[in-house]
Amino acid sequence: METVNPATTVWTRESVKGEKRDLWSAMKRGFMCRCPRCGEGKLFRAFLKVDDHCKTCGLDYTPHRADDLPAYLVIVIVGHIVVPVVLWVETNYSPAIWLQMAIYLPFTFLSSLLLLQPVKGAVVGFQWALRMHGFDENAPSDIPPV
């Protein structure tokens, strides 16, 4: 009986054809609500609706799959800011409950709203830089669409 060992393919950064994509600059551009490729075009057409494509460079945004990740990240970020402050103020000053609620609830609400769009842009930039989902123009044809 004869066994055949297929040649092992080693994937490196140099073996991937296409443009180089810097992760940090793509995430920074996305955080600024700009196109992760060129940094010029707008990423959003509404508050959380990602545009179909970049008006400047023509990058197709439709393959992105941010789903619930931006909301989870915003909860983690805001929670790591608000909870220590609340604990510190309560431990050291112990103000009235009505005063605490009048400060903490609006601050938490507004900071969450203000961070949601930039974090979603950073997630889209992250997906583009790592060629996730449909952002890879050299993907094999045998991979089914999402």
C-alpha cells in the first residue's frame, strides 16, 4: 500500500497577495469614523449604519459583521471607568443617593452613546485589516459566503 503525503503549505505574510494593511492605523481611522483604507471617506451614513462603500476610495463595507461586539466593548470600557469612580466617591464622601443617581446615570448613558459609534468603527477597521469575512479580495472560491 502506497501513502501519498501532500506538500505542506506554509502561510506567511509574504505569501498573501494584496495590499498591506496596518491593524493600528485601520482601527484608528475606524475609531475616527473614517474609511479604514484611505482615512478620507465617511464610514457611517447614520448613527450606527455603516455606509455601503467609501465615497473616496470605493472600499465595499457590506462584508463587515460587527454585530454585538461594539456594545460589549463599550460596556467594558464605560464600566471600567464608572465603577471605580463610584466606589471611590461612595467610600470617601458618601453623598446622598439622589445626587449620585443624578450624576452617574447621565454620565454612564452619555459616555456609552458617545463611544458606541467610534468603537463600532474601530471594529470595522479591525475586520478590514485582518481580512475577516468578505474583506479579503483573494479568498478561495470554495469558502461559502456568510
